[in-house]
Amino acid sequence: MSSLFRDDERDEEILRANELVEKGEELKTEGNTTGSIQLMLKALNIYLGIGAYLKMTEIFNLLTSSVKTESEILRIIEELRETIATMEYLDLPEEIAKLKMVLANLTYRSGNFLLAGNLFIEVADLFNEVDPEEYRQVSGMFLLRAGECFEKISRTERGENLILEAIKRFDTNIFDLNAAKRNLKVQINKTKKFELAIDTIQEIAEFFRRMEEQLEHTLDNTETFENLKQNVTSRLLHTISEYNLLKMICFKNLDDEDSVKKQAEKSLKDLTKAIELTKEEIKSGNYSNSDIVRIAFDMFTLQFFQEFANYQVEDPIDLVIRGLNKDVIKEIKDINYFQDTEHVLEADLYNCEDIVEEMDLSAVLKPFRAFILKSLRLIK
């Protein structure tokens, strides 16, 4: 395509497209999303026409940060599919991978978790094909996201298998997560060997912590990539905190109050970071309803740590809603976990056994519901 233009003509076209992008950014800042999208799409067509293919992902990342309504998302998805088809015809694998990453992220935002999960798997495979070593952890991150998507539609086994595959790409050490999880269930629910359970949880938490640290050092090429990395990091911290909640309860059952408080202090830092990362995503507009649910659950979990350790240092509701716009705050307040947090703040955790009994717990905590409920009696 670029051969149709002389160098001076191509330079003029690039300048014209750059001006459209700049104006589009101005309109976005002014709140004119529709106008911004129109200018960005005009710039996209110019870049595509002159063969400036490296600009494709940049434009779609800007568009992704602009769109808000379902109709806008669907429009950009349609444009993305057409551009990807062109990149596939031109056989540009790395650009295809980056564009499909944006497509997967937008599909996730639209709530189509089945399609999003399959797209994230495809993106992981594409990056792995481009350079298996350079993109090893990146492809693992996409598989983690895919696993989360399948978990959201109750395809639990599929989700777990993807997460285990992701783990292999993150961590070359031999660690049998499934075996550790099975041991933990026996140690807590059957044999009541809480000292052993604490050791097992420590191994699991350290394993996920290594994944978080490796993810921290992956390259930040685009805004969409950074948002995705923040989301996965937040989820890893969320998972670490859930296991450490069980660890704190084990300490309580051993009557080790100093360790209960120390664990609460550490986990409050993890949850605060997870909440702040999710808030950054929400503020950028790159979020779905599932992110709202998770931040509300993190809010409840944060208060659970504080109540259990008798160590109140954060107002969980203020921490979550501070700085968010009123529409997002309304969404959060409509989630049951928000109302449960309010109830705990008013009545204290000891008197909220019915809430924990009926709460929709995560895959990590659900097998230990009876253990958690019984341990509430140790608070008073």
C-alpha cells in the first residue's frame, strides 16, 4: 500500500493523521467521546492506507481508553476485526498479537467472557510464537486472564487448567499447586493440624508472590497492556490475601494473637494495593462489572482482617470509593459485598455469622466456609 505514495506525500499523510490524533485527544479531554472516536478512526484509515502498520495498535489503545458505551465498544470491535484481517493478510504476527490483545480486552469489558477467554488464549499463543522466551511471562499473563474469564462462566475446570498452564510459563521451579491445595483442605478441615496448614499456605502465598514479582518486571508497551497487567497483579494480590486470611484464622485457632495482628498488617497492605490498582483501571474506563464485584469483595475482605485482628486502621468504604465518580460508586453500592461491609461495620463481625454463611465465596475460600464460620466465635 505504501508504494502508492511518494516519500513527501507519505510524510504529509502522516502529519495529517497525527494532527487528527492530537485533535481527537483534545476532544476526549473535553468529554466529546463521539467526536474523538470519529477523528481517531479517520487517522487510523490514513495510517492503514500508507502502510504505517505500527501505528495501528497505538490508535486502538487510544480508542479503547475513550469508549464507554456498549455501542461505542461494539463499533471499535468491528473496526478492530477488519484491521486484524488486514494484518493477517500482510502476515505481521507481532502486530496481530497486539491488536488481538486489545480486542480481547474490549470483549472482556463487553461481558462476553467466553469469547474473551478464547481470545486471550489466542493472544497468549501468538506472543509465544513470536518469541517464546521474551514473551514467556507475557503469554502467562494472558492465560491467567483467560482462566479468570472461564471461571466467571462457571467453567471451573477449564479455568483451573489455564491457570496451571500460566503458572508453568511464570515459574520454572517445580511446585504442585493442586497437591498443596489438597493438603490444605485435609490439614484444616479434617486433621485440624493448623501449624502444618500455616506452612502450606506460606508456600502457596510465596508461589503467587513470585508470579506477582515477575509480572512487575514485564515490559509496558501500551496503555492496554499496562491496564491488563494491573488487573492481573490485582487479582494475584487478591488471591494471596484470601490464602493469608485462612492463615490468620489458623493463628487465631492456635491462640497466637501476635501473629494474627502481624498477618493482618501485611494483608491490609496487599489489599490496599489491589484496590488502588483496580481503581486506576476503573478511572481509565478499562473495566467490567466483574472488576466492580472484585473491588467490593476486596473491601469486605479488608474489613474482615481488621475485625478479626481487632486492628482497625482503614475505613474500607472510603478507601474504595474515594476519587471515583458517582456512577461507579452507585455500581459498587449495588453489590452485596458492599452492603455486607456496611453491616459488619455497624454490627461487628462476631454478630454477622449469617452474612458469612450466605455469602458467595471465592473458589479459594468456599471449601473452608465451615472453618471460617466456626472461627468467628473466637473473636469475642
